[in-house]
Amino acid sequence: MNTDKIIELASREVAALKAFLGPDAPAQGALLPLLQAIQHEFGYIVPDTIATVADELNISQAEVRGVVSFYHDFRLERASRHTLKLCRAEACQSLGSEKLAAHLTSRHQLEPGHGKPDEGLSVENVYCLGNCGLGPAALFDETLIGRLDEQRLDAIVAGARK
Amino acid sequence: MSAVRIFVPCDAAAVSVGADEVAASITAEAKRRGLAVEIIRNGSRGMLWLEPLVEVATAKGPVAYGPVRAADISTLFDANFLGGDSHPLSLGLTEEISFLKNQQRLTFTRIGVTDPLSLDDYRAHGGFAGLDKARTLKPVEIVEDIVASGLRGRGGAGFPAGIKWRTVASAQGSQKFIVCNADEGDSGTFADRMVMEGDPFMLIEGMAIAGLAVGATRGFIYIRSEYPHAIRSMQRAIAIARRARVLDDSFDLDVRIGAGAYICGEETSLLESIEGKRGQVRAKPPLPAHRGLFGKPTVINNVLTLAAAPWIIANGGKAYAEYGMGRSRGTMPLQLAGNVKYPGLYETAFGMSLRELIFDIGGGTASGRPVRAVQVGGPLGAYFPESLLDTKLDYEAMLAAGGMLGHGGIVVFDDSVDMMKQARFAMHFCAIESCGKCTPCRIGSTRGVETLDKIAADIEREKNVALVRDLCTVMTDGSLCALGGLTPLPVLSALDHFPEDFAPRLRAAAE
């Protein structure tokens, strides 16, 4: 059903790669940008597009699936309307991120890393957002948040679930 | 009257605490009062506790106010901050703030001072002096100047950059590549991000110099997806550089975006990732310098390494080597993070002690409690106890103390930290991020978590502590790359320096 769109995206990414590196560049080099484009377009890697991706780049479906499953960013299921990525790495730990994770679980029944797509918000773990001086940090959709606290979390959850 | 120039950082850290709202509020308030202002979105000065730091250009130099909230704007106007006048948030002349004044900024000299995406600003502040000079030199002269500078890989491994460049320069290949490793995944580090957001042309210039030095015509910057601001900044800067013919067919760059895998900060995994594969570590040899990206000779360096090249070429390798100590030459942009009162970016010559950095510059903990542990060098770096804080920040001195400098990130913990939990986290992180190639890393990390959980539950404690140590030996000796090979550093340093946290004292105290 999405075949035409996938072919269009694949041609675009392969053409961009070859324009940059020359006609001999292996098409597989376009795989990550292509998967990112697909996820941007559909919100996730729609499983029935994998065969088309493999065909277009002249690689096996196993190679595509292997790449999709390797990288944490790629999803094979629909995402929630909003995503909160809570930093769980050391610098944010030193500033209380674990308490925030516990708060999300106990107060809002949102256990980081166990989001359900039918909810307005899914909470994921992330390991470092490069905001280590102003932690705890989180990324709410595309917005980076510093000095996150329980109050702000409550407001984000309430807003996202509306 | 010409518009007053006001600087509000566009750096992600500043934005994370409200810089965009502050900029919008200044614009709105100026309009309401009929005053002419020009807002420049600069990089961050690196004094993160003062963000959003607003600066006003005056005849004496920029005057700083911070941390500014959108709600402070009307009182700032009332106090005539446009004239640099006093206000409760006044910090005086920016250049006189001691945190900034005492640094030795070579790489970060323009960051926070210029408009990151203005080529005119870049040129006016010494930009392209290195590239212009490199164009008058023979490739071998560029390489030898980098060798003479003593510059070592700032990503963490500390390999001499000039030797790497020399190897690629002498390698045969129809195509060669310059790859910038901007997969800055270590907790406590943000210097690469600040460079890409605050002075992207410097990185472009550094990569172009590397291209001239080794005969490469194409380069990739691999940026982690967790850095959306840096990605946008680099993409815009590349487009501007292309329009200005700074980048053209003789040397051109493209941005590649990571997909959330920490391991792709390891150089061979990163190359696999650009090639469209799982980010699995390659065995070396062959070195990337001989067979790197798509099998071609490749220079792969960290952002800070490449960003140091313009200064070195412009001022000479010898001038750079005058900074530093021992075999660590030049300056290191240190990143002070975690539970510290004055977090930020502090660039200085190698050789400062951890104690000076954390207490004299960082002001101790933000919580006001005693410092108990300091992790240096990211999630694969050792935890230092108070007694080792006199260790100097230099590659060899850190190694001698059982740690590593890594990418220069320093994370401070107060006395509420539980070091057994930190050891467990190190193993847990390794289990999440292992690429799976080496068994000790892939399986050992999970066994490490389980065994530490047994210690926590006081099950055969001594036997299990011995088992964790044994496991660490196997991981160290049996892993191809630093993930499996160095995860034992935080684990063993926690065991060695904080044994009391692995004793059954917590439950005893609770009962």
C-alpha cells in the first residue's frame, strides 16, 4: 500500500548519495537516511515496506530488518502522539533523574521504556542529551528541557494526555 | 540611533531553560517601548548556571545579565540594560567574569561571541585563517604541523592526530574520506554539541584542512540523533558554506544522522553505520586509515580534534604545543557536569587537577553536600574518590590513577550516591548498548547486572564480588572495543574505592 511512496523516498536518498559520492557509491549507503525518512513520513517503520526497501537498495530483507532492530531509534509499531525521552545517564542521575522516573511510574503509571501507542504520551529512556550541566534533562518531542522537576513533568503529562 | 545589539544564546542548553522565550520577550518589549534592538542568537559562553545569559553590546564591551527569565525582561528595560546599566541580574563585563577570564580558549575562542551562522562574523574573528594558510602549504607541511602540535584524539582514545593524518596521506586510494565523529554519547560531555551549535564553520574549516592534508575530497559528519539543534546548525552551515563556495566539488561535506546507538561513537561502528549497516565493531587491522569508509583510506576524528586544526595551522603547531604538560599538548575543553554548583565548559591547558576544577572553578556540589565520587570520561570512565582528586587532567596522569580522561567530561556526585547502583548501571548500560560482536561484552554485561543484584541482596557476597572482578577481567581482555573493554573501569573503581557500598551496611542501618 505504501510501495509508491517508499520507491519515491528510496530514489531520492539513493540519488542524493550518488550525487555526493559518485555513481559507483553502493546504494546500501542510503539505508539509514531512507529508514529515517520512512519513520518521519509514517511515524514508524511500517513492516510491509521492508521488502520494498530491500528491493530498491538491492540488499536482502534480512539486512534491512537487521538494521531496523539494531538501532534504538527505529520503531516497528505506531508511536504515541507525544514522546518524552527522559535522560537516565550518570550526569542526570547525579541530579535526581531516577526520582523523576519513579514519579512517572507511581504517579502517572508511565514506566519509562514501556509506552503503549494508544496513550497520548510514551516515555522512553535516553542516555545523554548533552545537557549535562542543567539536568535532569528530557526531550519532549523536539523540545529540550533542562532542570526538569516533578511539577514540570506533571504539566507535560497532563498536556499530552488531553 | 542605531539598534542596540543584544545576544541571547541559541545553544540547546540555553534553550532548554528558556532562551527562546527570553529572546521573544525582549523583541516584544522593545517594540512596545519603541526601542530599536537587534537580537543575535550566539552560541553559549559555557557558563551554564547563568543561562539564559543575555549580553548587551556597549562601548566597553559586552555586559552580561543572567540567569534571565522572560519575566525579568520588563525590569531589565526599566533599569536601562540597553545602556549596560545595573540590575539585580547584572554580572558586569562578560570578559571579566572569572570563570571565563581564567580560561585558555583556543578552540572556543569565538563561541558565544559571534553569530554562529554568519560567515562575515566568522571571518572577522579569525575564521578561515587556517584554511587560507593551508592552501599555501604542501599537504606534507600541513600534516607535519599537526604532528608538531602534539594534538591527540579528543574523542577519548588520545591517538596522535598527526600520525593518523600521515598514514592516510601516504595511503593509496581512488577516493579518501574525512569523517567527523560527532556521536558524542558520553554522559557529562557536550563540547562537540557546543562547537556544532556555536561555531559550525570552525568544524567545516578543520575538515577542509584535513582534506587538503590527506587528499580527500569528501567528508561526512556523523551526528547523533539526540542532538537535533546541532544537526540543524551543521546542515545550515554547510548550505551557507556551499553557497559561498567554501565547500565545492574539491571538498564537500554531508551530515549523517545517527539512530540512537551509543556504540556508533566507536570509529569502526560509525563507519559501518554510514555504510548502511548495523553498527557493529570491526576488527583492526585493517585500520580505517588504510581501509575505512567504503573500504577507502579514511581520517576519522572527533569534533574537537578537527576543530583544533584551524588554530594550529593558523598559529603553528609549535605554538599549540606550548600549552599543556607531558605528552598531553595543547588545550582541552573540559566539561563540568552533574551535581556541581557552576557547571559549564572550561577550556584550559592540560594539567589542571580535578580538585581545582571541581572546587575552585566548579564551586563544589550544587546540592551543598560533600563531593563523594567523580566520574571522569563518560560511562566507561572510572569513579574517583575524594582522596584521588589531586590527579591531574592529562592523558597519562589519569591512566596512572586507574582512570581515563576520555572526552573530558567530569560528572560530580554528592554523598547521596550509592556506588553499588552506579556499578550496576555501568553493566546495565553496556548490556543495552553492546553491539553484540564480542561475547564477553554481550553476555558478560548481563551477567554483571545479575551478579551485582545478588551482592545487593547479600547472596554469597564475597563469592559474587570475586565473580564480578573475574568477569571484569574477561571483558577487559576479551572485547574488541572500549565498550566491553572499559565498562570494567567504573565497576572496579566503585569496588576498589567505595567497598563500603558493597557491604551489607544499608540493610543493617535500615533495620
